[in-house]
Amino acid sequence: MKTVHARPYPYTFDPAHTALVLIDMQRDFLEPGGFGALLGNDVAPLRRIVPACQRLLALAREHGLRVIHTQEAHDPLLADCPPSKKARGGLACGIGDPGPLGRVLVAGEPGAGFVPELLPQSGDTVLRKPGKGAFHATALDAILHAQGITHLLIGGVTTEVCVQTTMREAYDRGYGCLLVQDWAASYVPHFHDAVVEMVVAQGGIVGWAAPLAAVEAAWAGSAFAQAAAAAAAAKG
Ligand code: TIU
């Protein structure tokens, strides 16, 4: 078992039953000309978490955790895109339209692909999803059950849209989720901060939150992490 010094109290997980879930680190959200930029956002805050994502992925691979990359992308015929989603925002160049990164948010197009620094590796699971939450209209719950996964370390983009929606869906399905704070980002930085507070409020109503350094400390078996684990055990 590993224990992370998290808020609102230590987060304990068994690596054999824990997956890393990296939400939607796609060119369409992180690069100029993609869906996020077409919505009027500055993509710079999202790009800043790429090095932290690389560190956590390396840690996960070193310790044999399962890795799941989600991808918000639609079928080329938009058969899985509700008209309300396509119409939202009234964009001149919206979902399915040809844009600077190919057809916007369409599977197989350059924009739907992952940023080059975070390409999935052999053994990782890639989960295409048509919605904001990773459990909606996907096999994610079945995949996690089949692999005995009970705990999720979650990050990606954007914190208040796909990351938070997925955490809430996971909570209702019985998973224990840790939001790795510097592994997630929003186009609107104070939304990110607000989500962290929402997650840990009310005794961890949605889950736990901790910085990447605390996750790394749990693996290092540092005195700090050990002390937190002891404190949690003492609380019963
Ligand atoms: N617009 C926005 O902040 N996010 C999304 O549309 N999708 C995800 O968060 N992945």
C-alpha cells in the first residue's frame, strides 16, 4: 500500500489496483488552432503541465500502474455527437468542421491526436469518449472492473470540464480518486483552483487532491509520507 499526503486527509491506495487516468491531452486542447483555441481560449496554461504529466507517466510505468489515456473525439460521421454539442457556442468553425488541425474533435484527425510529448505506449489503454465525462457512453467502468481497479490518480485537461466530470462520475461508481493538482490545468486558472477546493471540501466529497511531489514522496517512502500514513492509521 502507498499513502499520499493529500487533502483533506491521506490517500491510501494499492498500486496493483490503481490506474493513472490522463484526460484528453490532445492537440485539439493544447495547441493553437485546436478546439480549445477556437472556443476563444489561450492554450498556454494547459501546455505548462506537460512536464508534470511526463514525470507521473514515467513513475507509473516504473511501478507497473495501469495507464489510461482518454480522448474526446467523435466518429467522422458525428454519429456520436449530439446536435446540441455541435451547436454549442455557435462557432464558425466547430466540431466536425475543417480547421487548422484537421476536422475539429474528429477521431483520426491531427487535432484529436495526443500531444507528441505524451503519446501512449504499448500496454497503455486509449479510451475514446464522445462526452466530457470518461464514463459516459464508454466501456471505462467495465475495463476498470475487469482489471480489478478501485483507485484512480486523475489529471489532464481541463480541470473543471472533463477532469472534474470524470471524477464525479467515478465517485458515484465507487472509485477512490486523487486529483494530482499539477497534473491538471484549466484555460481559466482560477477555475482550476476552485475545482481543487470543491473536490476536497466536505470531507472529500468528490475525492482527494495532492501535488505531484506528494505522489512521488509516497513512492520514495519518505519520512513525510510515512508520518502521514501513521497519522491516518491512528485516526482509524
Ligand atoms: N472546453 C473545455 O474546457 N474542455 C473541453 O471541452 N473538454 C475537455 O475538458 N477535455
